[in-house]
Amino acid sequence: MHAPSTLELASFVTVLRVTLHVLCATVWVGGQLVLAGLLSTVRGFGDGAPRAIARAFGRLSWPAYWLLLATGIWNYLAIDHQHASSAWNAVFGTKMLCVVVAGVGSYVHTKVTSPAARGAFAGVGTLASIAALALGVAIAG
């Protein structure tokens, strides 16, 4: 057992950086899950309703994705990763791969016309987003 240490509050800049990152992850990942849950209801509003809702979500989610990337870089630069374990580095690299796959999958989802392909790429984007979120929790310590 080790001696207890004094817990300190994070600095304002750290609170801002991490809050923005978590907020953007909430919009990006949470929004995908909410939309998936609402899709069957939205389809009942007419043929154009799912696309209209998706476009509206895109106006919120894509800025959140880009700010998530920016705050992720900021987070990385703000920590002492110089002495990170090989496991930490491996998980970090895997997380970054998931972030890229999430963005690409979600982008392709918006461009394909086949319903099957649209669903497949939505699934890829969402699963990669959830994986990136979980790996982010793991590297946070």
C-alpha cells in the first residue's frame, strides 16, 4: 500500500481542454447512437426526413469531430508521453487509427447511395468511434 497523496484541482486550461474534448466526443459518438435509435421513428415522417435529420446532425457533428481532433492533439502535447509504456503507445496508436477509420467511415456513409453501403459505413463509423472512445479512457489512466 502506498501513502495517500494530496489531490489537486486541474488548472483552468486543463479543465477547458479536457471539457472541450469530452463535449465533442459526446456530440460525435453520442449523436451517432441517438440517430441510430431514432431512425425508425424518423422514417415515419416521410421519405426525406432521414436525410434532413442527417444533414442537421452533420452541421453539429463534423465541427465536433474536427474540434475533437484538435483537442486530442492538444491533449497529447499537454502530457508527458516521453516515458509512456509500450502498451500505452500501442493503445494510443490504435486509438488514432480508430479516429481516422471513424471519420472516413462516417464521411463515406454520407456519400454512398446504396442503402446497404450507407448502413455498412454507418456501422464502421460508429463502431470505430466507440472503440476510439473506449481506448481514450484507457490511455487517460
